[in-house]
Amino acid sequence: MALSSQFINLLASILLLLAFAMLSQRRIRSLIRLFMVQGMTLAVSTVVIASTTNQSHLYYSALLTFSLKVVILPWILFRMIRQLNVEWDVETLINIPSTMLVGIAIVIVSFNLALPISHLAGTITRSTIGIAMACVLLSLLMMITRSKAISQVIGFLSMENGLFFAATSTTYGMPMVVELGVALDVLVGVLILGVFFFQIREKFESLDLKHLEKAEEE
Amino acid sequence: MMEILAVLGLPLAGGALLALWGHEKWAPELNSMASFCTFIASILLAWKVLVSGSMVVLNEQFFIDSFNVFLVVLTAFVAFTTTLFSRPYMRNEAVLSSLSNYQLRLYHSMYQIFCFTMLLALTTNNLGILWVAMEGATLATVLLVSLYRTRESLEAAWKYFILCGVGIAQALFGTILIYFASEKVLGAGGTALLWTHLDAAKGSLEPTVLSIAFVFLIVGYGTKVGLVPLHSWLPDAHAEGPTPVSAVLSGLLLNVALYAVVRCKILVEGALHNRFADDLMIGFGLLTVLTAAFLLWRQKDIKRLFGYSSIEHMGLMTFAFGIGANFAGLLHMTVHSLTKSAIFFSVGHAVQRSGTQTMEAIRGLIKFPAIGWGLMLGALAILGMPPFGVFTSEFLILTHAMQSHPWSTPVLLIALGVAFASIFGKVQSMVWGEPAGKELLHAQASLPILLHLAMVLLLGLYIPPYLARWYSEAARLIG
């Protein structure tokens, strides 16, 4: 028990590190690879939780995570960047040191926010709730700081990963029907975005959202 | 049970058929037909609830009570009348904006899928499925907003997707927290997210977790309601999409999102035994009403103008549910949805005639009575002029506010006054004056405009007793 709980904590810290790595990654290809690794870590941690707590339905959700986030979505994303010819694109606008500092502040805030919840949780993974919350907020930060459409989408997907981790670590996963529904929404969302990227590309000749005219705020 | 399957299955089947034949000459009629059948099924469902009370069916996955069945009927009705409007409108658009077959198929199919997701969100008993359906509604409409593929519409759709996606992710976190709290009481597994079970056990749910959960839920679903400061997707999405989509976004989707907030509020209220959830709704509501009213003044685009007006009214409803004026809130949901969709019908035809959405360039609509009078009367109705129904509901909200939260009345009155001055002046200059513009290829759809305005007028003069009983019953359920 103690060993597996340490192992889960290790995986959780890897997730947090990955969130920071994504925050500082300028290359789109590497970003997708990081997203793959994140999905893999998530699937492994779900399997570990499933085997230590004998929650058999978690095996299915681990399988779902693996097939969706390690195989299907990265495949779609890689294909997309090849077709759009943005494989070697680099984000130039981000200021990495200051984003990192904001990220550290976010981690501290989320650990404080998660404190009352983790006191109540009876799961062996309760110490990781703060990390899950931090992953969600770090992905949000990533979406805010990026200007390329694809990076924003990867931020969105990694936010979903954070939410999934929150669900497994606080409650051993949501009911299966809900998880299937969420997975379906994510998949459909990415497919729709694929169509969308080509439309943006056609109109703006670039996927950099800074070229979009600033929408009037009034 | 048959009725529920029909209500959900018909739009789904319609969506599938229209995905194949949405570009045919008769596709708009098929679209109307599917929505009409859905409407009939919803009436049958409502009748059943009226006779035998609330029901839980299909392995407890669906739950119908007076509160949601009334929204199901409203949603199915407005969705049907909007398809009537969409028939001539989209035929004109197909020529004016030279839409391809693919775009027409996409439009018709997604319209039905969108109706399906809204009806699913309303009827489901599972908070998780509610979330899935709300996200599905975003996905179904995002390609409709970018249908014309102009720069502005792509930008609006991108903003819509990202903002609502981020918002709704917060709601998922809130749902996870609710599951976390309920799992301790109800045990793990399928039943811990069912609203009926949660409602029965709400007294013993952990209050700290539920209060954190509600913050995430109101921010998440509130993004879709259009609550300030999360509203900025709404005017863009309304302005750039085809007008039937603006009409159902304003008239229906915002209601469904508010429904989700209110459902969660009932649970949180029962667990907390204090006014935390109410106060949050009052705060968000007032801020929204006030901000939207002042932003109305600066609008130049006619569809953005009415988009902001929707934000204002959603704020008013959120406020009404916050202070406990549930009857007035429900009535306002109904009349706002009928009036605002009627306005968008007139606006759609007005824009087609003038060839522009800029209000300064639209003149002399009165020459086309259904459009001019529709817009004028619709605007007067939405601004809360008697004898229309919006006056009744706003009056009820204001009197309730005076009794329970007197300090809020001047804020509301200022906001309503500013909104009146901004909208009335602008509409007046569009309706009168020398007519300009071109003939429409297909005559406008006057019937839905007149029907909606007549119903709003009727609700202002006289609320039929069975309807009043229905509202009171639903208001009691909200608590």
C-alpha cells in the first residue's frame, strides 16, 4: 500500500513537471509529444490506483485514456500540423521566466485551495488533489499566454487531463457513462477544431491568432 | 417513457437525415417537420406530467418535473417556430451569401443536433450527462457561428469555442466536487450523480465542498448564460452566425444554461442552509444587468445590440432566482425567449433587405409591416412596456426586490432606464424614415413573429390558470 501510494505521488509530481514543461515549450511538435507523455502518465497512474484499490472500472477508464490521449488525439494533431505545414512552428511571443513565476504562484494557490478538500478525502491519493488543481490552472495559464491556435487547443486538452486526474484522485473516477460522454465530447471537439483550423488557415494564411483583428470589446 | 424517447429521438433522427439531404430543395420543410414532431412529443410529455406528476424513467437516467417540462415545451416550441422562420431566411441566404450544399447540410443537421443536446440537458437526471450535453451544445453551434467563413465569423467562433470550453471545464470540476461529496453519502457508482438522489440526500452533503463546487459551477455554466465578466463570446457569436442560430442561442441555449445553474443551486442551498448561493447569483445578476445596460448604448451592429440585451435579461433572471422570485424568474424566461426570438426574426429579414447589420444604414422598415412593426413591438415588449408579458415579469421581480433587497431596486431601475433609452432610440430610427433596400427572393416569414408577439401580449394581459399553477408548482420546486 505504502509503495503504491508513493508511486502515485511520484506520477503526480511528474504530471506537475510536465505541466511546467508544456508551459515553457515553444515548439509545437514537442508540445504534442509532451501531451502524449502526459496522457501516458495519466493512464499509468489510473492503472496503479485501480490495482491498489480494486476499482475494476478504473481499468476501463485507463484504457479509454490511453487510446484517446496517447494514440488517437496525438495522431490527429500530428496529422493536422503536417497538413497545415506548421510542424516546425515556434511560439515567439511568450516570456518564459515570467510565465514560470506566475506558474509557481498558481501552484501555491491551488495547494491552499485544495487543502480543505484533501482533508475530507478518504482516498489513498488525496495528497495529489492539489496537483490536479494546479495542472488545471497551469493549462489555463498556457492557453492565455499562447497565440497559436494549436497551442491553445493543446492547453485545452491538457486542462481536460488535469480534470480527469482530479476525478480519479478525489473519487476514484466518475461513473463510466459520464466518462464516456466526456471522452466523446473531447474527440468531437478536436475533430471540429480540425475543420476549423483549415478554415482559419484559408482566411488568414496563418494559424497565429495575433493576426486576427482584435475583436471590439464593447 | 415513450414521450421522452420521442422528444430526444426525433431531433437526433432529423439531424441524421438532414446530414444526408440538408441541401435538397425540401430540406427546410423536413427541418420544420422534425421540429414540429418534437414539439408535439413535448406537449404529450407535459400532459403526462400534468396528469401524473413528476417522473423518473429509464433506469433513473431521466427525470421530469414541472420545472424542466415547462422548459422542454418552450424549447421545442421556439425551436419549431425558428425553423418556420429559417425556411425563407435560409433560402434567401443560400443565394445572397452563396452557400454551398455542404454548408446547407451542416446548417440543417447541426440545428437539429443542437436541439437534441438542449433537450437532453433539460431532461437528464445525471449531473454528469448534463455537463456532456451542455458541451455538446457548444460543439454543435460552433460550426454554425462560423458558417459564412468570413474573418469576423471565424474569429467569433474561435472565441466562442475557447471561452465556453474553458468555462465549461470549470463546471466539470464543480461536478467532480459534487460527486466527491455525494459519494460519501450515497456510495460510489452510478447513483451518486443522479439529481433525484442528490436532492433527497442534500442535507447531509459536506457544505464546504459544495460551496467550492458551486463557485466553479456558476462560473462554468455562467459563461454560457452570458454572465459578466464571462460574457464576451456572446455578442460576437450572435452577430456573426446566421440569424436563426442567434434566435435559438438567445431564446433557448441561455435558458438551458441558467436551468443548469438553478438545478445546482437547489442542491447547494439544501446542503449549506445559508444564503451563499443566493448571494452569488444576486451579485453576478446585478453586475450583468448593469454592465450590459451601459454597453448597449455603444452598439452599432443591430445583432450585437440585441445580443447585449439578452445578456441584460439573463442577468435579470439570475438576480430573480437569487432573491427567490422564482415565479417571476420563470415567467421572465418564457417571455424573454418568445420576445427575443421574434425580434431576431424581424432583424434577420431587416438585415437581408438592407444588406447590412450596421444600424445607421437600416432605414424605413415600416414599409414592410411585418418586419417594421415586428421590430418596433418586439423592442417595446423587450423593454418592459405594458401590456406585454415582459412588463409583468419585470414588475414582479422589482416588487419582490423592493421587499427583500430594497437597495437593489435603484440599480435595477437605472439599468432598465438606460437600456430603454439605448434600444428605443436606435430602433425608432431604423423603423421610420425613407425606405432603402431590395426585394427579398422569398417572402418573409411573418407568422412566427406575429405568433410570438401575440403570446407575449397574452401573457401580459392574462396568465391562464393552468399555466399559473404550473409556474407556482415549478417555483415551489426551486424553493
